[in-house]
Amino acid sequence: MQLAFSLGLPGQECSHFQRANNVQPYVAQACLLPEVLEDMETKGLLSSESAKQCCKLLEASYSAVDAVYRINSGEMGYSSRLLFFSTFTNKKDSWCRFKRTIVTFDSTAGQWSCRCGGHAQIHSCVHRNLAKWWIFQESPHLLVKRTKSHSDNIDDLDTHMVEVETPCDSYNEDESKVRLMTEYIYSTKRIQRDLPIALKTKEKEPTTFLPTETQCPYCEGPTPPDLLPHKVIRTYAVVCGMTYVKKGLSVAVKKCPRCHNSVRFQDYQSGFHNYNDRLFLTIPLSEYLLAGLAVSPTLHKMQSFFSEHCLF
């Protein structure tokens, strides 16, 4: 707090510290029962292969705290429509650095979401199936009422649900590939200090965002392989400019057939900066934000700067 005060920041704790005030002591939840999983398989809620994967992951989780832990957001004052589950993964990756991931179930719309991305064809994964196991055991009405009209030839419940995100919404790259991609972007795509006046002042109308590379930038020469045709990973990206906000734009990546690394769009000379494949900033807006930081480096002064210039 003293450091924040010396920098001119408001004397207020961040939202993360504030949430720590609501932390509850750990309370063990119900264990997953094998007979319930057998019942789900009998009723067609899971395929036999999915059931085996669930059992295997459950056995591996015995050394952990819980295979599935329900996070009751309703007790924290949030809507009880969404059910959140902390699920054991038995692996470390960019989306599960602590061997756990978050599975979300919309109890009203019947929509599932998992940070692992799921299978590209049936939009399912073992983590969601573990969460279904928990729901069927503790609150079976949430699943049963949605499968009455699909009692025949059901392999996985996800095949009859609308997925929250597109099947290829994320790269699902491991840490080494993410590092290689980051180093390439930093060394070759970093926005230069001195930009042409036209690039800093004139905004363009966006259409789609496709990588300009035709050959793999990661494979060594002299003749790196040609990249595969682009693949759309998002159709709802947002572009923010000085004078407009445009939504619903397509974003694509290309993949190398040899090293299987992805090449994402990042080209400031096009007039846009790719923040995270969901949000794009025009170069004039980026310059404006940097100017605000240069003038007012502290938080409350930045807010005053934006208010005075009516940016937001």
C-alpha cells in the first residue's frame, strides 16, 4: 500500500486481494462412485471408451485432493446457472500448469466448456466427462432432462449440445511451441519505434486477419516447407479503433506440415496489432495509448488522461 501511495495509485487493494476475503476453508466433497459411471454408460450418457478414460484419470487422482471439485459460485453471490468444476488432468501444460483445469456447464442452455479445447470432432474431453459424472451423481436431473429425446445411439452427451466455443478455438500448443512462436513474433513482428505518419494517423477498415507468411518461419532453410492452407480459429474477433469498434471478424492461422507449429497473424504494417486473437487494436489507437502512458504513467492519472480526451 505504501508503494502504491508513493506512485500516486489509489489506496485500494486489487480485486484478487479482495476476493481472498471470501475464501472458505476446504470441505471434502462426495467421491465419484464407479457404479454411477456404469449407470451412465448403461443409459447412453457416455461411451465405453469415455468411461474407461474417466476411470483411469480417477485412479491417477487418488494422490491429489479431488478428481472433481465443484466450485459453488451461488454461495459467493453469483448466478447459480453456471456450474464450475476444478478437474484433475494428471498433466502440466499451458492450460493446466497445476495439473487442474476448469470445466464449465451452463445448466440452462446445456453448454459445456473446458480450457483444454476438447476433441475436434465430438467437442468432448475426459475432463468434461468427469464433471458429467459428478453432476449425474449429485444432481442427475440436470443431465437426464436433456437426454430424453436422444436415448438411441448416443456416444457422448456433447454430440447433442451446442459448444460454447468453436472446435478449434485455441492452439492447444505445448509450452515449447508457444515459446518458439513468441520469440519469432518478438524478433520479427515487434512494432518499430519510428512509424510512418500515415500508419500512425490513418485507420483502415478491417476485413479478416490472415497470416502473410507462405513458408514456415520456424524450420531451418535453405528451403523451409510451405505452410498449409489457413484455418479459421475465430469468427467473433473485435477491432477497437479511435473512431469505431467492429465485431464479428474472422481470424485464421497457418500450420507447418513438418514441425506442426502454428503461425498467427501479427503484422503492424497492416494497421492493426493482434493483442490475443480476440482483440485487435488499430495502430493509431495503440499510439494514443502509448502517449497516454508517457504522459501519465500511474493508474489514476491515466484514467484522468482518458477522461479529459474523451477516449472512452
